Amino acid sequence: MNFRDNALSVLKETSRTFYIPISRLPDQLQEAVASAYLCMRAIDEVEDHSALDNFTKARILRQISLNLQAAVENSTVDKFSVGLHSYQDVLPEVTLRLGEWVLLAPDTIAPRIWDATAAMADRMAYWADNNWKITTESDLDRYTFSVAGAVGLLLCDLWAWYDGTQTNRTHAIGFGRGLQAVNIARNHSEDLRRGVDFFPSGWRAEDIHAYARRNLKLADYYTKSLPHGPALDFCKIPLALAYGTLEVLALGKDKLSRSDVMALVQQVSR
């Protein structure tokens, strides 16, 4: 199994939503998007870790950010693992192998992925330090930008790097925010059990669903403006799954079933 196939194997284990569209991308773009996704997933696993206290999460995230900021052309896997060795028995595989995901990206776009991941790790550290305290909708906007809207901006740069595709960056932020809001709605009970509430004060499920739909409307605009090609093929799938998830949540179910996912993917891939 080569390096890219190995990365895709880990990706398949960590995300059924994003494995499908990433696996369908052309080679160089696939390596770039897979690198970005796995780097983001690596730090996301730190943010959500059930056995780490907030202080330790913030410290690990800032160390990862510093490692990425120190990256140079000939950096090795070990350079991206500085400070993580003492957590080998705690952190998951996708986090411990961050250096491999960083080096998966083609050289001509890799620094943009380093920058995006470093910035997100710093923002996550801020939220860990503040126990993800979200009181107002503006707080929610800040959080959803930190961990998802900024990913939308990164994707804009990846499409432009690959084939010159130009996109609306404001709509891209909405795309990221919408997907994150759906995750917040789906994981609300689980988050409450670990002492975190991403709902602004006084908000109920209907409010977070409305917030998600407002942002997914921007995602609709974003997707409809894309020319036929890999960016459009990629974006259609998570958008359809986000809408599908909101529908099953409204019916009182926890999430889409595997058969639901496959049916939606087939529908949008025709």
C-alpha cells in the first residue's frame, strides 16, 4: 500500500462523509484535499478528546501550531511531532501521524495547508481555554468560522491552485459554517455529556437548525456557481448529506443510516 492509499485508508476510517468525495478527486487535488482533511481531523481529535483536560488540549494544539509554523521545504515527519511523544498512549493514530498528512500535499500548495492548520489549531486552543463558552449568535459565528468557515476558504484556494476555478469566499464561509452547524445539531446530546454546549443561550434545536439552513443557503449559492469539474463534484456530496442529516434529525433520528448516505451520494452523482 503506497503513502496515498494508506492516507485514504485512514480517511475512510475517520469520515464516511468526506471519504467518498475525496476518493473521487483527480490525483494531485486528491492528495491536497486529503492532506488538508487529515490535518484538520488530527487537531479536531485533540479538541474533542474525552480524556484530556482543557489546559492540556490547549497546550497540545499550540504545540502543533508551532510545529507547523516552523515547517520548511525539507521538514521531516518527526519535525511535526515535536512535543507529542509524551501523549502517544492518549492521542489517536490520526493525530500522532500528523507529520505524514502534512507531507502528503504537493509541494506547490503544502504551505497553504500548513498555514490553515496552524491557524485553526491556535483558534481551537483559544476555545479550549474558554471551555467553548458560547452565549450569543456572534459567539457561534466566531466558533463556526474558527473550525469550519476557514476550511471553506482553504478549499477556495485549493480549487484555484488546481485548475484556476474562482469562487465566492463569503459563500464558502457559509458552506463551512452550515456543515459545522449540522454537526453541532447532530452531536448536541453527546457534547452536553462531556460538559460542552455549542447552543447560544436560550437556543433550542429548532434555532440551530434554522442557523444551519441559513448558512447552507450560502452553500447552495456557492455550489451552483461552480463550473463542471472536481470542485463541483466534491462540494455536492457533503452539502446533500448535510441537508439529509437535518431532515432525519427533524424526524427524531440520530443520524443518516449507511443506506441513506449511499442513496444520497448516488442521487447527487448522477
